[in-house]
Amino acid sequence: MKISASIYSDKKRNLTEVIKDLNDNQVDLLHVDCNDNLDVFNDIKIIRNLCDIPIDLHIITDNPSKYYKLLEENPVEYLTFQHEQLKESINIPNTITGKRGIAITSKTPISIFDQYSKFDFILIMATTPGMSGGHFNTINFTKIRQFRNHYPDKSIHVDGGVTAEVSFIIRNMGVSVAVSGSYLFSSSTIGNALMNLTRREIESHF
């Protein structure tokens, strides 16, 4: 399972310092949250000049089409749109590269993925989107199992409340990517947090 570092969860350092630290510790992906803010692409340009770590972009908007030109000019490796905010259909042009995903909150049934059957993955939001430091909603363990049974060829990403314990469980459930923010940056070092998130054995209270 890959760890995607939610870069805006570090409130103490500037973007350059955060990216250099994550790069030094060889994190797998950089998770970039875009809450309908086109300025995020300025940060993506900065990231591209600092490292080669794949970018995992999560866009919350009611109008995906206004991002297509920017995505053509600034390609990312993983592109996700949030389902609940949409007011138009997602019709991503073939000129936009990268794996495509749809994000859902804990209240949304996984069956909506039928609408996005050509996409590569689902992103399950295990806490409230856009709020760092929340607790993992355990209903999502069931949703992970359901999704894996219904869509065995698709990947599962999880964002929200991913501690070392949760990481261990979802990794063994077949999750491909775990997004980590507050846990990653509240630890003594990034390296120590990454070690805990990828441990092969851990005591669980779930």
C-alpha cells in the first residue's frame, strides 16, 4: 500500500520545506487538496520543480470542466473529483493523462461507482472532507469490503483518520493508497510516521 502525504496538513512550514522533507523521506505520493481553488496549480508547478514524486490531486468542485485546461497544462498522476458537490457530469478529455478516481463521503453508497465504471479507483473519505485530524469512521471498513467484492478490478484509496492501526487494517483489506495528513505531520519525524504507517504487525483495538 502506498502512502500519500496530504501536503496542506502541515500548518507550521512553507510548501518548499514540506516537499523537501517528504522527498527526503521518500514518500510515495503527494496528496493535494483543491477546494475549488485554481491557485492550487501554482503549488503544483512549485512541486514539479522540487521533486519527481507523483501528485495525487483531489478536486472538490461543482464544475469539473473549468479545470480541464489546467489539467492538460499541468498533468498529474492521480486525479479525483468529489462526487457529492457535482452539478455537471464528469467528461474528462482524453488529452488529460493520469489515473482517474471518484471520491465519496461515508454517507454515500459505493454503488454510485456504477456511474464511473471507466475510472480506475474510488477514494473513500473516512472523515469529513477538508477537515484535518478527524477520527476514522468505522463504517468505511464495511464499504471497503463491499467495494472490493463489487469491483474487484478497481483500486481503493482511503483518506481521513489514517493512523498506524487503521493503515495496518486497510492494507490487509486490499487498499492501494492511504492518504495521511495530521498523523504524518504530528509525529516526531516524517520518517518515524512512515515506519508506523507501513508496519507489518500492530496491535488493533477495532
